[in-house]
Amino acid sequence: MTRALPKPAGSSKARTGKTVRLSKAEQALPLQQRLVLVATRLFAAQGYDATSVQQIVEAAGVTKGALYHHFTCKDDVLYEVYHHVLAEQTRRMEEIADGPGDAAQRLAAVVGDVIASSVANLDELIVFFRSMHLLPEAQQKTVRAERRRYHLRVRRLVEEGQRAGVLTTEVPADLAVHFVYGAIHQIGTWYSDSGPLTADEIAQHFERLVLSGLRP
Amino acid sequence: MTRALPKPAGSSKARTGKTVRLSKAEQALPLQQRLVLVATRLFAAQGYDATSVQQIVEAAGVTKGALYHHFTCKDDVLYEVYHHVLAEQTRRMEEIADGPGDAAQRLAAVVGDVIASSVANLDELIVFFRSMHLLPEAQQKTVRAERRRYHLRVRRLVEEGQRAGVLTTEVPADLAVHFVYGAIHQIGTWYSDSGPLTADEIAQHFERLVLSGLRP
Amino acid sequence: MTRALPKPAGSSKARTGKTVRLSKAEQALPLQQRLVLVATRLFAAQGYDATSVQQIVEAAGVTKGALYHHFTCKDDVLYEVYHHVLAEQTRRMEEIADGPGDAAQRLAAVVGDVIASSVANLDELIVFFRSMHLLPEAQQKTVRAERRRYHLRVRRLVEEGQRAGVLTTEVPADLAVHFVYGAIHQIGTWYSDSGPLTADEIAQHFERLVLSGLRP
Amino acid sequence: MTRALPKPAGSSKARTGKTVRLSKAEQALPLQQRLVLVATRLFAAQGYDATSVQQIVEAAGVTKGALYHHFTCKDDVLYEVYHHVLAEQTRRMEEIADGPGDAAQRLAAVVGDVIASSVANLDELIVFFRSMHLLPEAQQKTVRAERRRYHLRVRRLVEEGQRAGVLTTEVPADLAVHFVYGAIHQIGTWYSDSGPLTADEIAQHFERLVLSGLRP
DNA sequence: GATGAATGAGCTTTCATTCAT
DNA sequence: CATGAATGAAAGCTCATTCAT
């Protein structure tokens, strides 16, 4: 017996009694969006497997049948979260990447923007990195493909900067992108609204840190 | 079991038929370590909730009774994975942080070392970030406390470097640490043995990227 | 429904993906008959319980509301199948039984006719014997009463033959009827359109087999 | 609205509140056999789909987990019923068919025996013909193959009789077998312990009816 | 008349965990 | 120490049926 740990009180599922409260505006959303919203919060707080469909529908104020009227299965709800995050993030990134400024400036802008939107949607970020692997293989493939497209677009931005001489060629572009996004994607594990820094301040520091490493 | 019928495909548990094969050396490990090892691989591949106790004991070649002899419950196995990772990483980091060289050099060495050991134990890294939130609150607290101690030690190293003038004071030490480790902790999401760069090369690039950002 | 995900294989309902195609003439039937027709085929192919109301209405090209407008409940659809089979079979049998010829000749004619109409409506026959027990007790009673009436009429025909000396008195009339219909009612379990014998040939053989056993 | 039928009181499942009572001897059976026994009775009374696993385990005095420890799924329990019936019936038939006497005598003996054993195990007979089609396709195939083997053996017996001149060649052997067994397999739909004839009397009459039809 | 969203009840199955042997 | 049968609780999902529009 390795150690006598205090036994968890209840079942291993529903690890926290977490309930989600919705604002007036959120309650007015169409049921499908309301369910995704509620599910995102619960998945972020407890994990996908540990969140029961029952918890989701209770938090949304409907019954299971209603959920299964809008989604084919629980996986589908999770997939919807990804779909939402990825589509939004990709859209924003591309708008900046395809915009004006030199490549280094645009990269910095992308970093700043993605930090802002990550902080604004922390739950989605958390769910994304903790639970993607729980999707059925087929859907994981789709998600990974979308992510790769995102990654490749940013890599092209870095390569453009390298060719233009505003970013160092010493670091392979691929690795540079991983480096940049690594720091950002981990924000969910430590950021807190009540921390000493605002999202903006974090974004500025990160822009600087990232860019100074990538300058020639 | 009367007869082995093909399992229904849709089962949300056992998402992959993943089985784990152990090397000769690993098979010779004491049962407790063997179980943790096998569990780590399964948790990394399928997630904690999606891995059944049955799968773990089958992969380790024993029966449930044996597992429950060594661990109080399934949570305890997961906790053991963390204990193992954290203890080892902390030991290595402190050895370097308390060693010779200026603060910036030691920080670079820490970064290099933690990347090396992360790549060498990818499964543990993956489980750590994906499944920590699934532990009962009590154990999460313990783990978070250990992580904070680790974080604080590295922060002290950064502060030392700032005071010594070898690291910039423009970035808060706390944020600097988050930045450094963010990139490292995400390695599990993209690193592959068959990728273009060796762990060593990645480590060198990351050291450079990190340090150039933190130089005054 | 957000997206069409492949259905999990193991679902105990919808055992086969059976869909029913209707001929032009059948599509022109009034909705109520069309629903009964479609339901008969689905019940025969999958069983009553395994066929969902959804499948029925989809196959008929309408929505649930339409079905519930014509039938009080799913049971009612099944009952309608019986009603249809029984009324038709009784009508034909009585026409022959009340017609010309000696009792043995009329019995033979009944056998021939019932085989012909059973083969022509195999699905109804199958549903009849597989699913009658699934009706609510009250409706089962009604159906059983109708069947008994049918049975008694044929028994009277046999008794008439016995009195007239054209059928043996060694076999109780009741048992004789069970014997005769046993063979016929099982046709659904082995008959195939592509088998070596036509319905007519089967009918002729069965007439001979039955009658030679019942001759004095 | 076709007709106003009295609505079924409860859910469509568990159509009857049927409970099964076990004799002392039956209660002493190993759990696996006890479950099959209880399930056979419930399936015969209510149908397979309409019988819940809950009903089975309650009648057997255990919990669901116990059932799933011995069977992989509900289908498996049904399959076990078939396996049991078929193996037993085949064994008995082959013993007689391979025994002494001319082919007609052996055929008569087979008929007598199968009636006796059908009456002795009416529930199994009923389940067999009503619910076989509810098995997954793979298992249906197996069952059909076993049945075909049985059918072929009896057909060979008929053919032997035809060659020996003790059975008519006017009726194709295949059809003859279908005819013989048709009557027998329907026994479940009308036989009652409290009816006017004993199983023995029925058997004797059927032997006579069948054989006189098949004599040259 | 017909639709589509929603309900409520129940179903099969899974699984961590216990315990007599 | 270890096993294998069994428990108890919950989970995901389906479906007949209702009802506002």
C-alpha cells in the first residue's frame, strides 16, 4: 500500500458538484448554442469524461432528449466546441496574417491577438488541449487537419519574415511556430483574472519575448 | 464469459484497443512500478477515464486483486504517476539550479535538461497536463503545491539573474518562468521521434530562443 | 442534428439498416394503407420492437405527426396488420368453405388457396406469427378470438367431411386442423421466391400430403 | 383515426408484469444456467425485446453486473437458448436416424421424439421461432447453419426411404421435411397442458398423418 | 392536418470496488 | 497474496408520445 490517501467521497465521475450559472443573455441563446456553452464550462472544470450528459442538460435547463435532438452523441458536443474555437481563431489569425505590415510586425500582432482571444475564452482553450484526444479517431483527424492548416499559415508567415531578413534563419520556421504557440497555449494552466497582470500586459510581454528570440 | 463476441464499436470507453508491450527490463520491475509504467502509457494513449482498471491489469499481466493490493484506488495510480514525474524533475532542476555558473547559464542548463527529460518521458508529460484535473481535489492540492515549489525555485533563479544583471528586469520573473515552461510543456503535443529534429537540437534552439528574450 | 456521425454499430434497435422501397402503385395508396404496408415490411424484416416509429414514417415519406394522426399509437399500427390479414384470409376461406363440392374437396381447395395467399403476402404471415404476442393483452384477445372463429369454421368443414365419410374419424378434427395449418404457417420460415418450387407446386404437394393423411 | 383502442397502461416494454418462479432444484443451478432458464421463460412470455435485462436478473435473484459477468451482452443470452435447444434436438434426432429400423420407421420415431421433446420444452420452442430473427446477423448465420445441418440429415433419411421404396418419390424430399416439421414447430402456438390430448397422443396422431402422406 | 422540438421513462452496458475463498 | 464472482451506481442513449405553432 503506497500511501493512505483520503478516499474520494462520491463516485469517480462528477468529481466536482460544479454547476454552471448562465447570464440572462446566455439563457436567451438558442438551445444548441446554450448547450455548447454550458458543456464548454463543465468540460473545462471537470473534464469531458467526468462530465455527464445529465449535468449538461441540467445546467442548460432541459432534458436529455433535447440534447440528443440537436447532437448525435456526446462526442458531437465536444466536437462542436473545437469547431467553434478553431474556426474563430483561424479567421482572426488569417485576417492579420494577410494584412499590412512586415512579417515580424504581423507575427507580433498575431501573438497579441491570440493571447487576447485565448484569455477571453479560457474555457475553450482548456477543453481544447485537455480533451481533444478523447474524440473518436475520425473526428480527431479532422481537428488535427484544421490545426495543421493553422500552423502552416503561421509558418509561412515566419518563412516570409526569414526571407525578408526580419526574422532569423537560425531557427527552423516549424520549431519557431511551436515555440511561439507553446507559451500561449499553456496560458490556460496558470492565468487567473485576479492575477497581477492584465491580458494586455501579458500579450505585450509575450510579443517582446517571442520577437526578440526570433530577430536575426 | 460464455463466448467472445465482437465488442460493439461505439463504446465510449476503451476508445482505442491500445495494448501496451513491455520490454524485458520493464517486465522485471517490481509490480508496483510496472503497474504505474503501464498505466502511464495507457493514460497517455487513451486518457485516464477511458482507461479501465481491467486494461491496466491485463497489460501488466496480473489481476485486479493485485492492483488493489498495491493501490487504494484508481486515483491513487494516477497520483503515483505525478509523484514520480514531479519528484524526478524537481531533483534534476535543483541540482542544476544550485550548481555553478551564472544565473543565465544555469537557467539555460535547466531548460536544456528539462527538455531532454521531457522527451525521454513523453507519456508522463502528456498524462500530467491532460489528466491532473481528474484527481480528487485533495490530491490536486498536493500536486499543485509541489508544482508551485518547483515554479518558485526557478523564479528565484530568474530573480537572481535579474539582480545580477544577466537577465532583463523588464519582464516580471513570474511571467518569464511561465513563458519558458509553456513552450516546453507543449512539446508533448507535437514532438515525434521521427520528426526532423533530435531532442538535443530542439533543446539548443529553445535555450537560445528563451535566453535571447530574457537578456537585458 | 448538427452533423451526421456514423451510428455506433452496437445499437440494439435498428438491427438492420433495412429501408423499404415502394412501387409507384403503392406510393399512390392512401396514407393509412401506405403506413401499414411499410410497417408490415419493416416489422417482418426487423421485428416490431426493433422498428422505430421514425423508420416507419421515413420509409413512408411523412413525419410522425402524420402517423399519429391516423393511429393512436404504435401498437395500433401492428393491430392493423393483423386486422388486414385476418379479414382477408377469413373472407377467402369462407367463400370456399361455403361453396360447392364435397368437404374433402373444399378442404383441399382451402389449403391450396391459403398457401397461395400466404406466399403472396409473406411479410404479413411472418409478422403475424412473430409479433402477435407483442400486442397489449386486450388486442391480443381480439385477434385470438378472430383466429378461433377461423379455426372453428375449418374444423366444422373437417367434421362435415368426417360425418360424410370422406375424411377419417380417427384423428380428432381439432388436431387435424392444427396439423394442416401448422405446415402452412411455417412457410414463411423457409419459402423463397428463388427456390426450386413455385407456390403452385407447393400448394399441390401440400394438398396431396394433407388429404392423404386425412382420408379414411 | 382508425379505431379507439384502449391504451396500454404502462410502457411498451415489460408488456406483462410476468414474473418467473423457480423450483428448489432450479434455484440450485449454477447462475449461468439459471439465467438462461429464467430468460427463456420471460422471452417466451413477453418476447426478447420486451424483456429487460432487469427483469431477468430480478427473476434470477442477482444484479445486472452478475449477468454481464457471465454473458457479453443480452444477445448472448438469447444465443445461449438456441445453442441449448439445437444441440439437444440434433443429438436426439441423430441417435434415432442412425439407429435400427427401415427409413420410414425411423422417420416416424424422429417425429414422435421431437414432438415429445418440443412439448417438454415449449418455452424454448416458442423463443426459437419468435426471436431468432432478433439476433445479430453473425449469430443468426451460425444458428441457420446448425438448423440446415439438422434439416439435411432428416432429408437424407427421407431420401433413403425413397430409394428403399418405403416413402413416395412423388414429393421432393426437401418439401417433405418442411411439411413434417411445419406441423411440429407450430405446436407452441396452440398446445396447452390442459388441452384434451396428451403429448403422446398428439405424437401418435402426427406420426400417422405424416407417414400416410409420405407412403408410396 | 402536419411539423419539429421536447419530454420522461426506461434500456443496455460499463466499471471501480469488495470479499469469500 | 491473489482470484473471480458479484455489487451498486451511474452513464450514454433511444424512443413513443405530446404539443405549441
